[in-house]
Amino acid sequence: MDIFKSHSDSTAAAASHTQQSPTRRRIIVALTGATGSILGIKALIALRQLNVETHLVISKWAEATIKYETDYTIPNIRALADHVYNIHDMAAPIASGSFRVDGMIIVPCSVKTLASISSGICDDLISRAADVILKERRKLVLAVRETPLSSIHLRNMTTVTDAGAIIFPPVPAYYIKPASIDDLIDHSVGRMLDLFDLDTAAFERWSGFKKE
């Protein structure tokens, strides 16, 4: 009888612990060298505010772009994430399909990174992690930053889309009547995270034409 009681007590304690400590969502965030590094930074900030566990990879050219486009330092950006990996660390947890994650977002995503993913060339941790996300049938969002687009870019977009990825070019939404660039950034980041069923509540959603 004591054995059954002990088992029952342990089960109840485990259930109580589960209720008190729900599993956090877990998302991989990668920043590449395309312009628009502020989008990746704001995505990290939003995920932190939403209590999502983030696994960050920053490419060499992303670091250069960040320094050129923003006032953020690389250590400051790394501090926004729960876990940070070197882009050459092919033994990182996120390089394996056995590591459970809810998905991955590459923001901004260069056309070089897009091409690597499209062709299955896993020559760094970003392209390898993306390849794993696709093979495991998890959600991969690519915020591709390039214009105009060549037929090569378009074919690569079609290929990764057929494999399950979502192409999300951060196109400005003028219907929100933005008062600043930050308004446009918040809208793009919010819509990207919508794809993971995460609501930043940081932008105005379309509700139809307003009466004069």
C-alpha cells in the first residue's frame, strides 16, 4: 500500500511541477549579411518579451552589417538570446533533428543563404539548422531581403517553398499609416512571429476601412 501511495504522491508532484513550469516555446533565430539587421534584432527583443527560448546564430557578414546599420553591439545582441552558437559549430544542438524546436526564422535572409538552403549545401550552422528544420517538417521562415529579384532568386524561393519553408519578404505595410520606420519594423516583425502563433501586440492589425 505504501508503494502505491508513494507512486501516487510522485505522480501528483510531477503533475504539479508541470503545471507550475510549462515548457517554453523554442525558436532558432539566424541573422545573415543582408541589409535590415534591425529586423533580426527586434525579433529577438520581441521573442524575449514573449518568454520564448531563443537559439541564436549570427554570420560574419551579419556582424559587419549590424555595425554599419545600427548602434547595437554584437555582445548586446547575443545577450538577448538564451543560447548563442558560432556559425562554424556543426556539432551544436540545433544541427541535429533530435533537438526539439518549434521552428526557425532567418531574418534578414541573404540570397546567398537562400541559395545554400535551396541546394541543400550545409556548409555552416545556419544552412545546416535550416536543412534540419525542413527535413523534420518544422516551420522555417525566411525574411529574404533583395530587390529586384532575378530568375535564380525566384527559383530558389520556389524550391524552398516546395520543401516547406515560408518566404516572408519584409514588405512595408502602408495601410498602418506609419509615423516612423519603427512602426514598419514592428509590423513586419509582428507578422513574422504571427506565423509561429506568437502575438507581439506591437502593431495595428487591419480591421477594414475606417469611416471618415
